[in-house]
Amino acid sequence: MTRDQGARVPLDVDISDAELERQLKETWSSKPGLWGAISTVDHKVVAGRYIATAFVFLILGGLLAMAMRLQLSQPEARFINPDRYNQIFTMHGSTMMFLFAVPVMEAMAAYLVPLMVGTRNIAFPRLNAFSYWIFLFGGILIWVAFALDTAPDVGWFAYVPLAGPQYAPGKRADLWAQMITFTEVAALAVAVEIVVTVFKQRAPGMSLDRIPVLVWAMLVMSFLVIMAMPAIMFSSTTLILDRLVGTHFYNPAEGGDALLWQHLFWFFGHPEVYIIFLPAVGMVSTILPAFVGRPLFGYMLLVMALITTGVLSFGLWVHHMFTVGLPRVGESFFTASSMSIAVPAGIQIFCWLATLWAGKPVYKTPLLFILGFIVTFVMGGMTGVMVASVPFDTQVHDTYFVVAHFHYVLIGGAVFPLIAAVYYWFPKMTGRMMSERLGRWSFWLIFCGFHLTFFPMHILGLWGMPRRIYTYQPELPWTSLNLFVSLSALVLAGGFLVFFVNAIRSWRNGLPAGSNPWGAATLEWATSSPPPPYNFRRIPVVSSLDPLTPGENELPVVAGLRTDRRELLVTSVVEALPQARESSTTDSVWPFWAAVATSVMLVWSIFTPWAVVWGSIPVAITLIGWFWPKGSPEDES
């Protein structure tokens, strides 16, 4: 790194550590108060809001699930009327998939990736702040509609013609479609930021073969978001056009095709499963070595498995459509693809087992949830191979067998690792430890409650109980098992209650954690807990896959960044060689106002297409304010 030409500027190489910390804190800290909270672009603050909001939506979605289990606990129950039940069913799935699962994984990426690659902020930090506000406003939109008894009632998949203008009058389906636009805009924004951060902001020396597995997982997830989510945005937009403008994309009587919706939706929908699952895989691969006392087995195998899973995920969507009458040759192809994706998943599991076998496990709460994940995901994966077979899928399609499989894969395959990640990185985010006693209670309640709740659903499905039903007759053989499932759901809910109580209590009164309480080897533990606004006092230099090896207290650093403005180090894609210094944008309130203007336009467009024309004016004004240059180009990017 060389000095700026011309006038002398303050560089971190010229001053003491104490003075450097003071100057960096002054430069990178956000303003206090409400104005500072709205305008901050610190990736840790924004990601923390994302995580907290996503978990609020998890609680809301879980309450809806309990309401459904109450209704199904006995035959011909009248706790919830049919119309409200359809709203609850739709809101549960939409909340869990679009407002919790994908956002919380991207939020973990937005928090952890800059720390794990050794940079001071995420790429495009104002876009990151904008994405959070858009996500929040989209969630508020759909839940306000639910509170007003106008929530969507067409399922989280909104199949046409049920969701079309003929069978779904009013604005319920329009609200669902526009909620999709909100959440996918937010998801695409974060995905672009993660890709650029990983490729261009890694610490010097962090070549591609030294990137942590979690960062690889978040990178592959981001590419899946970029390639898959335009399909659902296009389909939801064309649905609104059919309903509001009078187009006929999905109307067979006018040359449209109802199956086009299913192809577009599931082209997004099945990669979405891996958008949720791949970050969980990265979390397991990152957490496991800290509790077994040895490096991860099969690093390159795990990375190749991540990439292979991401590629294969785009060849599976038709196995959701085996009963619609597609050509047998096409069904055979998707059967083969659906079964072959189990191969990279199996490779990952055997690498984790080898890591456990060769190490000395310390059974703390994060490791317990990882072990629970391995058991649960293997079971869910086996049923996934079963429903990949056309004859078997034809028998269990749209039964509770599919509900059980779906939850085994998503809760067992994503939520278990996510909870492990919360326990593991909670000290990094807050500087405090979570209670180990409450952690063990939450694990056993969640693990036992989950299997007692969802395993019997396989049996209900084999007995012929269909999905999406509001009630059933007492003479059918489902009564006792449904009651057992509903009671077991209380155990599962109790486990999550203990988890949230633990998190809140520990956040306020937990034991101090120290910088690296787990003795982990990845780079986020090289800074204090919680990290300062600037992440790293000086940018570290990486010389191995595990830079924080035992006994190595100090990392070599690269000096030469300015301290009077927010500045990042840009490195090469492959070898992570220093290439340039790039200024990082300062705090700004314009992303918030841009999100407000965009939200008004999108909500307004539910009622008239002219909203896109007139609503684009305030959006343009806020974007001009966002990108308006301040000072010289050297001082503002």
C-alpha cells in the first residue's frame, strides 16, 4: 500500500493502536438516536435487525401452526371457521418460507461473511440497509392484511386458477403476490452484496482454497437467489397482471396455461429449499471443528458438494408435478435428478461423521443441535428419495406424508443448524454467553417434540389423510394420531419458548464471553466480541485455511488504509492479492426513504396499475438523493 499522492492524509500505519482505534471509531460509528438508527449502514446492525425481525416472523408463523393443530386435534372441530383456516394455512407457509427461512439465512450471511473474510463492511452497504426496510415493510403489509381479515387464502404456492381473477375475487391474492415482490427484491439485493463481498473484499492471502466453508455456502446460496428468484418475481407479476390488467398468462380459454404457473413457481421453489439448506450446511461445517478439537475433514469435498448441490437443484422442480400428466421420459429425467442430489448430501454427512470420529467431541449445546440435525436430515433425505419415485409419489402426493417430509427437510435440515449457529455466534454478536443449562433443555424439547410431531404425519399420509383440509369425519382412522400430533406440538413449542427465553435473558445478563470462547479458527473470532463498528483495527493477512490456530494470538496485518474516511481494501478474485483502496459509503437516511417510496408504489399498484407511473416519481427522487455526490470524488463513493 502506498501513500496518497499530493497532500498528506492520515493512514493507519502512522499512528499508535490506541489512537488508531479512536480515529476508526469516530469515522465508522453511526450517529446516536433515532436518526442514526434509521441512517446506519453498518452491516452488523442491519443484519441484527434482519435476524431479530425474521425470528419474530418465526414466532408468528409458529402460532399459526399451533392454531391449525388445534383445529385438527379432533374431527369436525369448529375452533376456526373455514375461511379463516385458509388464511391461517396460507399465512403460515408464506411467513415461514418468505419472511423467515430465506431472510434469516441471508441475514446471517450479511453479519458473518464480512467478518469471516476480513473486511470492514459489506459491499453496497446502503443497498443492504434498503433491503432490510423493504423486507420489513413487506412483512408488515401481509400481517396487517391478516389482522384485518383480508389475508391471502390461496396457499403459500398460490396455484392458478384458484389464485386467478375468476376464483379469488378481492385483493387477497394480490396482497400475496405483492408480498413476494417485497421479499424477493430484498433477497436479490443481499445476494448481490454477498457475491461482491466474497469475490472482491477478502483479506489478503485468503485465496479461493482458504475461504471458510460457511462463506462458500453463502456464496452458492447467493448465486441460487440471483438465478432462481427472478422466476417467482415474474410469475407473481404476471399473476397481478392477469388479475388487475386483464392479461391471460394463466387462462387456458384465452391461450394461457395454468401449468405455466407451476413450472415457474417450482423452478424457484425447489432451489429455494437449497437456498435455505446450503447455509445450514456451511454452519455445520464451521461449528463442528470447534467442538471436536480437529480441523474439518474433506474441505474440498465439502466445497465441491456445495457447488454440485447448487447446480443440481435447478433440475428437480418437476418432481412437484408428477401427477399433472407430463411425458414419462421427462418424469424419468427428474426422478434421476432428484435421486442424484442425495449423493453430494451423503458426501457432506460422511465428512462430518469422519470429523466427529477423529476428534474428541465436547457436547455443548451447538454440537447437540448439529447431531440432532444429522439424524433428522438423514430421515428427511430418505423420504425425499422415496417421493422422487413416480409410482410412490403418485400415491402419497398431496397427503400428510409430503407435509412430514417437507418439515423434516426444512426444520431438521435448516432450523436445527440455525439454532446451533445462534448459540455458537451469540457471544460474537452480543459479547455474552447463552445459558448451557437452558440450551440443553431447549435441545431435548425441540428434538423430541419435533419427531413426536412430524414422524406420525408419515403414517397419517400413508393412511390417506390429505393436505390442506379444514376438518375430517370421526369415522376416519385419523382421530387419535391427530390428537397425539397436536399434543406433541406443544412440546416442540415449549422447546422454542425455552430457546427464546434463553436468548433474551442471556442478551441482558449472560456471562461475558471474551473474544473467542470456543477456541475457533475462523477469522471472525480475531476481533473483539461484539465487534467494533470498523470490524478490524487493521486488515489481517491470511496464510492458511484456519488462520486462528491454537497458540497463534496475533495475525499479520496489512497497513496503509486511511482513517479519516471509511475505506476498504479490494483484492483479486482468485489469490486475494491487494489491488486497490475503495471508499465505503457513509450513513444515509435515503435508503429508508427509498424503501418507503417503493413500498407506497407497490401497495398502491395493488389497486391501480397507474401507481407504477405516478409512484415511480417519489422513487426516482429518493434515488437521486441516495446517489447525489457530496464533496470530492475522493471523499465520497
